Amino acid sequence: MERDRPPIGINSWLEEELYHQYLHDRKAVDESWREVFETNGQRTPALAAAPAERPASAAPPAPAPGEDAIPLRGGAARIAENMTASLAIPTATSQRFITVKVIDENRRIVNQHRAATGKGKISYTHVIGWAIVKALETNPALNHAYAESGGQGYRLARKQVNLGVAVDIPGKDGARSLFVPNIKNAGAMNFSEYMAAFDDIVARARTGKLTPADFQGTTISLTNPGTVGTFGSVPRLMPGQGAII
């Protein structure tokens, strides 16, 4: 089944996983996702048919002795497709080591004030996300994206910042997944509004309440470098995103 609607980018594997859950049990997914799957993301009902299978390759790769060739399915297949698509995006990677003493001290002062006024603490992720939003005011090119049409490259200059925030979610089988919903129009918010939007999207990610709209239109993302012990990593930039910080 072709679903004609805006893509959800790096999270497209999630859409496929939810779609297969929907085929097995329509009540297993949130109502917002059921509407997408039942209407092709449009106003008219979709055909009640199973999704078309991807074309099978002529033959699986010949494994070496002691190996098995296992076809990628579902989320793993979509992640591989997204990583392949990312190769078409011209990128540059820069790494910086910065001191965090000032960040840590300012966070401590802010949290003392928030505690005195009955508010919750802010995290380092809150602070860094907000720093990205404010930095884009003087460095807007980081929020721009690259696209091609007819062999011509284009810069997609954006005035709105949709900040993607990576949220680590444990699965029922013990595996963990990284969801990247975004805070819409974060550049137009003050800090209190940003905090509320940030906490809301993380809470909904952890309770399975995210909707397709939460994943669409990401312009720049805040991620983390990986597992404990990782000093740096190079994330894959998806079509439509200007940068991953």
C-alpha cells in the first residue's frame, strides 16, 4: 500500500513497525496512526490490501563458511534504506571539545531559583537544545537543507526551526530505540515555552502518545554520541535536515 503523505525522515522505520502492528491488531496503535494507515494520510479511505512487498533480489549474497545471509525486515530494513539515502546529502563533520564548567554553574544557579519557586530542574539536554535554538539566530545556515531537482542543487532556506530531540525508548523485548520527534517552531518560543514543549514531547514519546505530525518537518536535530565510553560519533544526515548536533 502506497501511503502518499509527508515522510517522517529518520523515523520512517518506526512508521513501518507500527503499520505491521496495525495489520496484526488495529487497536495496538494510537488512533492518530490508525487514521493515517486507513486513509493513506489523505481524506479518502485506503484500499484494504496488504502492503506491496519490496522487489526481491535475484539471489541473496553468497555467505562465507560459517555465515548465514539473513534478509533485513521491518525497522532494520528501513534504517538501512535511510542510511543509504543519507549518502546523497553533501555533508561536513566538525568536532569540538568545550569546557562545561560555565554551563554546569549556570545550570546550578537556575535550578536553585526554580527549586525556590516550586519548579522542576532543567537538564543539560534542555540547556544545550536551547543553546542550539538561540545560536541559529546568528547562524541560520545550519537550519537550511539541501535538495536536488533536475540535476540542480538547491539550498532550502528556512525561517522556522523544528528542533528534533532524540529520546531513548526501551522496547518490550528489552531492546532500545531512538525516537526523534521535533519541537515545532522552537525559534519563536521563550525559554519557558521551550521547556514545556520539550518536556511534553519527551513524556509523550515515553508513553507511546506521539503522532505522525511529531516526526514531520525536522530541520535540525540534537542527538547524543552513543553508548557510555563513546567520545564522538558521526551521525547520518537525513534528506531535509540541515544539521545534527
